[in-house]
Amino acid sequence: MKFIVEVIAFWILPLALLIEYQYWQSIAWATPEFIFYIIAVPTIAAYMIVATGAGWLKLWGFNLKYTLWKVPIQIGLVYGSVINGLFLIFVNLVSLPSSVSSTIAIAILIAISGALLGCLYDISIMHYGILDVYIRPFYKRDNTIKIVTAYGPRFFGLMGFVMGLSVKLGVYLLIETDRTISLLVAAPLGILIVYTPFLLYLLVIIEQKRHKTERR
């Protein structure tokens, strides 16, 4: 069963991007630049986030052979496929002219959906020993659900929220401004919007761990 979960979680999920790419092409308002943006930004940003947490800060680890700097080589594609699936579900809201209300709405919807799907994903791979998250419930040997719920809703909720903000930025810059903004400018901005809050979030966790160690 572990092998089946590993294949689905790390090899089949990334392939969903091929199907999602075809769906994006069938949407009249989705330009090639925007399609590249909405696939590349979540994929790159997610890999950077996981690489920071697993490779640099060592907050979690993957028990897999195919890793690069302790990070599964396809992890960005995994998150990118899930995020794009959610955006396609809420595509009508994504395509609305950018406003404060539509931006907040899509960010909240993706945050809630992402929190649920992200927790289910981590529960599945943690249950079969593919993922370890080095937090107190893990060291207390709590069950998988307790470990994931200790961080999952916040982590994946934040990811969904900033991804929602990022995609609305992409719509505004690449479609609503008559393409006056280059993709080379829009994509780095989108990645920055997603990655920066997570870098701060992960560094706060490290600082909290350091204080707890000093008090012992």
C-alpha cells in the first residue's frame, strides 16, 4: 500500500498538470502568458517553500530516494497541480475583474480548500512513513492526525491564501492591463508574494524552537 500511495502522491498528481494545461487553453480569456504564470508560479514557489523547510531549516524530512537537497524533485509539481485544480474549480471567480472583494473571496476559498486537501495529503504520506514533521506531537509519538492538525490547517491555509492573492495579481498584470506588464516582471512578483510570508513563518517557528531549547 505504501508503494501505491507514493506513486499517486509523487508521480500521478504531477501529471494532472498536463490535463489542467489543456483546460486552461480552452478558456477564452486565458492567454499563453497567464497559463504559464498560473502553472509556473505555484510550482516554483511551492518547491522553494518545501526546500526552505526541509533542506535549510530541517523542520521536516522525506523518506524517499529521489530527492534534491532533501526535497522530492517533483514536489513543486505536486502542489502546482493541486492549486491549479482548485483555481479551475473557481475559474469564474478568478476571471472576474480584479477588485478587493473578488481578490479576498478567491484567497479565502483557496485557503479553506487548500487547508483541507493539504492536510489529507500529509496525513496519507505521513501514515505510510514517507514524511516526518519534527514538531512536539511527532516526538510524543502522537497519531498521524494529531501531528498533521497541529500544523496543517495553518500551513496549507496560508499557502492557499497567498496563492489566491498571487493568481489575482497575475490576472490583473497579464490580462487586465492589456499586457503592458512583462511576464518576466509578473512571475517573480507572484513568486515573491507566495514565498515571503512563508519564509517569515518558518523563521518564526525556528525562533520559537530556539527559545524553548534555551529554557530547558
